[in-house]
Amino acid sequence: MHRFFKVLPICLLGLVLFIPSALADNTVNRISGNTRYATAVEASKKGWSSASTAVIVGGDAYADTISAIPYAYQKNAPVLLTNKKNLSSETKNRLKELKTKNVIIIGGTPAVSNGVATQIKKLGISVKRIAGNTRYETAAKVANAMSSTSKAVVANGFVYQDSVAVIPYAAQNGYPILFTNEKTLNSATSGTIKSKGIKQTIVVGGTNSINSKLFSKLPSPTRITGKNRYDLSVNIAKKFSLRTSNTYIANGFRYPDAVIGAALAAKQNKAIILTNGENLSKEPRTFIGDKNIKYFSIMGGTPSVASKVANQLKNPAVGKTIFIDPGHGDQDPGAIGNGLKEKDVNLDIAKRLNSKLYSAGALPVMSRSNDTFYSLEERVKRGANAKADLFISIHANSYTPSSNGTETYYDKNYQSANSKRLAEEIQPRVVSAFGTRNRGVKTAGFYVIKNSKMPSVLIETAFITNSSDASKLKSATLKDRAAKGINDAVSVYYR
């Protein structure tokens, strides 16, 4: 971008050294064991130092576990898992540690055998079983064992992901979780609705889980759905205003960890959010950014929720919408010199920044992702429509062949202090990445930063018209370092 006043003489600021921020990242802890049984034990340690009553469920019986948790909550009992044929050693030891006197097994003998019940009794613990011939019947019997209520949650008994995030809300309010299939209201479920005097139902999942015809047969039904399992978990947290001061995070496809996490979330009156195990999903990111959540508990080890997700959660910029504006485009090439067009350089750096921000857990949005032209007004409007938290405009400079260096601008019209702070984080990192002259942080009334209402900066990475600077702008390695520097600056800005 060619601007005469940007190359007025300035005082040399000297070498700027990067000093890592002393402020902390988000807090992330992990609750996990070597097996699903061990993970359930570790979760119980976060909620119970002792428990006269414990609930035992088969490690593969996800439906039984879902229906069991609201009941266990009323008993102030931890939920532990076992192998169906033998009492898992981790669970056995935990029952001893908890000084448990009573165990309630939820589910029939195909899930938890009589042999397991016998092994528990040999520990001097009394055993009771609540079970039906089907998951529908088991859930109905569990519901009948709970305190009276006029509301119930209804979910598809084979679509486990629908139910997980609603467990804390159901447990805390004493609502049983009853099961049906997509089209038919099971007789056990309908009988329990009638016998318990259920007047209102909360249906979780879309019409693929419970169709409209069945939905209409339920008493005063309210449906909560989402675009996917991640979105549904977020919508549940929003709908019921679940506490997010320490949010539980679980893999939406790893049901043992997820349902046990939901049990602990219920105990602690927290929300549980589902995500992809390899990369923090978009819907949770947006929710985390909107709620400004800083504390997280991950359920399960790295096979369940990867270290990358933990690192994304630790990033203070997680879920923040960062608008990236590569200057110029199409018929407007910007500055030209030394075999470079500014529009191409800007876009290259912007794409690298976009990738790094997303990988780090933010939600980047680009004004353009190809050789397209948008007016300055359109760029500002796009940033506003994206509800961006930050606006970063990327340019390259031009003037005389001797002019060189990097400078970052902000405007005082909106968010002056925050824009300056962002500029001061970006400037030294881009200078360090390119090895250019530090021309400093400055103010200027460039349209896109003057009219953007969020904290906004415009970066002049280097001079295309200077042969040394241009050679750096041709380097893929240096452009990648510059993008990393901007990404790091965004994270530090939010600390």
C-alpha cells in the first residue's frame, strides 16, 4: 500500500526482544485412566471421597448408563463401570476406597452378569438390580425408582449422542431419561409416562431420531436439536443455561467417557460439550468464545480427545472470531515491484494466518480467499457481519527503493487502547519473522481500521519496492513465520 506519510523519518526504536507473557493460558485438566473402567474411577474421585451407595453399569451398556445417572444423582452415588463377566479390578478397588455398603446394578445380566453381582457381595456389599428385558424397560424401571416429577426427557434409545449433554440438566432437576425409537412409543415408556403423571416432555434430537408423528403423541413436548451432535450439546447448554465456569469436554463418538463425564458434570452442576476427538469442532469453539470460558475438564485420554484439542482449549483465543483482510485483489494489484504484486503477497500471508489461527482453536474469517476485489466498505461490512472480535488487515508497502521495514497501524476512532495493544503484540513478531527494520506502531486513518468497530490493525509487512524486503516477501519460510507471529500475537492479546 503506497502512502507518502508512512515513510516520514522516524526514530529508530532499536532491537525489540520478545518476552513471553507472564499471564496464563486457559486451564485444562484431563480426567482419564488406562481403560473406560479406570476413567470412571478417576471421575468418581473428583466428586466423591466416600459413598455408601454406588451405581454399577456395564461398560458397554451406554443406554443403561444414560438412564442410570439421574437416579444415581438422587442417591448421591458415583457411577462406576464393569466388565460384564467379572468385576473390573479398578472398580473393585474403588468400592473399597469409597467404603461402599450398597451397590445398585442398572441393567440385565447380558450387561452385568450375576457373577459380577456375586463378586460384589463377597466384598460385604449388598446388591440390588434394576433391570428390564430391553433398554426401554430398564429406563422405565429406573424412572419409577426415582422421586416424583411432572417432567421427563425422551430420547432415541439407540442414538446415544443425543442424550449425553442433557444428562446434567435432567439429573439436577430430577427428570428421568426415557427411551423410544424413531417412530414408535414403546409400551414401557408410555406406561411410565402415564403412571408417573408426566405432563411435559423434553425431546432431544431431530426428526431422524424421533419423528414428528411420535413427537406429537408426547405430553407437551419441547424439542431440542442441532445440526450435529456437537451443535446439539451446545444448544442444550444454551437452552438450560448450564453453568460453564468449568466446562466438561468429551469426544462425541466415545460414549463411555462422555456419559461418565456427564455424571460428574451433573454432580458439579456443570455443562458437558461434545467435540471431535481430533480437532475442536466449530460449534463448541463458537460457544466457548461467546461465553469466554477459561476452565475445562477433558474426559478421557488422548485416544479419546487428542492433545491438539487440549492445546486448542488452552489457547486464550479459542473460539474468537478473527477477521483477516488481505488487501487489494483482482483488478487492484496494490503495490508492484521486484517481480511481486502486493495482492498476491497479502493473500499468501493471510491464508497461512488463517490456517494457523484455525489450527490453534480460533475461528478465522477471510474477506477474500482468492483473487477477488472487494471495496473498503465491503470489507468493513464483512467484518461486522462476521461479528468479528478482531480485524487484521494485511498489506505490503511501497515508496522509494531505499525505503524499507515493517510497521503496524491502528486508528483511534474505535477501540483505540485495544487496537494499540494488538498492534504492539503483532509488530515485534512480524519484524522478528522477516528480519526487517522496525518502523514501529503508528496511528493512521486507513478506512478499514477507522471504520471497523472491533479492535483493528493494519500491518505493512515490508516494502515491495525495496529489493531486500522484496526478497523476504518472496520467501515461503519467512511468510510462514510472519503468519505464525501474528497468530501468536493474537493468543497473547487475549491473555
